Amino acid sequence: MIRALQSALPSIIFSQTRETPHEVKASSSPKGVSSLQQAARETLHKSVDELAISEESQKLLAELIETLATSSVLELLAKAHRLIDAGETLRKEVHPYRFFLEILKNPQSKEHFSKMYEEKDHFFSGRSQIWNDFCRGSGDTFELYKGQIDQYTLSFSHSVNLDPIEVQLHIMHGNWHELLTLFATRASS
């Protein structure tokens, strides 16, 4: 039964109705769309606001981004174990879209994230290595949550005014630097 439902799911979700797409969007309970179709659509497109983040994780995230943006390379080396522990805690507890939503919605974190990006080209200061490590770690986190990304892409993208197709393409191809550059340019605007 599960296999039958899985194989039928694409046709259930994308089956034609007698209404035009505009009419389906406009009505609150569209005719011709079964409750199973509606449930499938809701499963495919979930709100990023549903993703939980504790107050403790919000503080830890803001502290991590501030430290990465404002500390010298030597200071970061001295704090390396604490930063790695903070990153691992956040990786386990916070979905990557929620992580970046918090950064892009918090004015101070947004400013620090933008600073990290802008200083990435200061090769001799070691800032490029910080950015590269952050991109690599973020990519690892997206990979960890691979089965839980697609259903939030549309909501996340709309929340931060990004093109969901561009976001999805970077994720599909593992273009983590380009994805974070996209996020950072949004933070700068």
C-alpha cells in the first residue's frame, strides 16, 4: 500500500483540475482538489517559521556569528574548541534554513554575516579561510538535513526575498560558496 501511494503521489499532486491555476489559488477550498492532494501540497511546501529554534540557540548563533566576524585569526584559534562545540550544537539543533533566517532577520547578526563576507577577500589576514570554513561547514549541515530541505525552500526564499529556484539549484549542485554568497549579498542590501 505504501509503494502504491508513493508511486501515485506525483500524479495526485500534479493532476489536472477543471479550474485554472488562478482559480485554484483564489479559492480557500478549491473544487477538484482532494484532501489528499491538499495534504501532499502542504507537505511539499512547509513554512520555515515552523522550524524550531530555542532562545539559547538564538543566543549561541548570534554569538558565533559575531565572534567569527569580529575576532582576529589568533583570537579565533584560541577559541577554536568553543567555536567548534557551538557549531556542532547548532548543527544538531537548528535546521540550516532556520539558522540563516535567524541571521538574515536579526540586524546585528546580519551585519556581522555581511562583514564576514566582505572581508573574505583579505587573503593575508586569514579572513578567506574563515569564510571558506564557514561555507564548508554550512554545506555539511545542508547535506545532513538533505531530506528536510526541499519542503522549506519556497518559504525560506520568500522570507528573505530570494529566488527559490536559484537557492534550490545551488543546493542541488552543492554550490555552498555561491549559496552563502547569495545569502550574504541579501544581508548587505
